[in-house]
Amino acid sequence: MKNILIPIDFSENAWNAIQYALHFFGKSSCNFYLLHVNTSSKLVTQENHFSQNETPVSETLTKPAKKLLQETVKRIHDNFPKNQNHKFFTISDTNYIIDSIREQVVLNKINFIVMGTKGTSGLKKIAIGSNAGNVITKVKCATLVVPENAKYTEPKTIAFPTDFSIFYHPQTLQPILDILEVNKAAVNVLHVNKNGLELNEDQQRNKEYLTDYFTNYKHSFNFVVNKHIENAVQQFVDDKDIHLITMLAKNLNYFQRILFHPAVSEISYYKNVPFLVLH
């Protein structure tokens, strides 16, 4: 049983993330926790949508969020065939969003966080919005970031950008194997090198480990020379028809440049392709 946390603000962007999550985990038994954080209130309530008992505390403060959460669950039932393996829980909280998410990750033993994002506007454009950016950098939990334009496609081709600079623990990579197994997918390891240098001894050792790790699954290693990592990723996404990009948060060099690089017109993968960030 997987426990999935979906922070929502009742926007269409959040609804898009919900839709993606329901498809993405459609073949798995899951508890979905829909979390809305309202910092203007002082109360924290948690409710099981299928329970007949309501918490009789300060309805004036909690009713709007509770009602919207219930309407969201109804919208799910109205738009998706009933899945006996999916259960839904609604949570309204008044903490800071990062603290609230951290609390829920521990309390409900969350395996994945799913967040919608549409980036930011203004002079300092970044690839993903500040809330999603904070979650994937400050909360140690596998997080699926769903861009505003991403529509679910069964993830048959997965990109795994890496510089081979760190060792990958088996439990950290397990979500990738799960995706490969469920979707009969292929993982495409991507190494972008600025100067065309050969791998050093440590990098070669880590590459060989990945070769062994993915040996029973469709996989490939792709080496590209490009001074701009984000341009290389864009070209790779287009050429390979990538459905999902997965990265390790610890791999800061790639992580920062691919996810937080200033937005430029020719780079669009962060608007269209979901990211799975592993910790």
C-alpha cells in the first residue's frame, strides 16, 4: 500500500496534479491524502472523507476548506471510474506549508508527494514554482512534480540525468524500478559533459553500478557534450520522446541547473514533462 500526499490549493493546476497522480498510481493500492494548508486559521483538522462523523470544532473557520476538500473528492469520483484500490483522505492544516508537509510525511508514512507547478512570473523566472521548489529541496520524500501542461501518458521512456558523481543506494532507486516494472518502461541514463572528458575512476565505478542495477530492465547510457545542461536535456527529451525525468536531489550540480535554471523561451521540458525527484 502506497501513501500519497497531494498538497492542493483548489486551482486547476492542483487538479491537473491530482489527475496525473490517479493515472500514475492507477495500478497500485494507494491511500491519497489531499492536503490544504490555510495559514490564516489557527486550527488543524484531519478527516476521513468516508467517515460520517465530522469534527465539531470552529465550523466557521474550518468549513470553507473542508467543503472544498470534499468537493474535490466528489470531483474525483465524478471524473474517474471507481478504483477499489484507492482511498481518499482530506486534511486541512494551518501550519507553514513545508512544516505541514513534513508533519504529514511522518504521520501518514508518506511514500510520494505529488505537486502541481506552473513556475513563477516576473523578472526572476525559474523553472518551477516556489512551493514545489521548497518541497523538493527541503522535504526528504520522493516528490513527483507535475507541470501545468503535463497530461498523463504512460511513462514508457524515462530520462535519468546524472554526472555519475555519487553512489546510488538501491532503496533510493527503487521507485525507478517500480515504474519500469509496472509500465514495462525503459530508463535512459543521460550524462552531459561540458568538455567531452572521460569519466574518472569514481564516475566509472558508479556507472558500472547502475549498469548492474538496471541489468534486468530496458536501459541505455547516453553521453552528450554540451556546455549547457538544460539545452542538452531539452534535445534529449525531444529526440527520445521522454515521458518522465527522474533525478536525485543530492546530485546538486544537475539538480540545480535542470530544475532551477532561469526560464528561457527555447527550454520547455519543465512545462511539459513531470519530474520525479528522489531523496
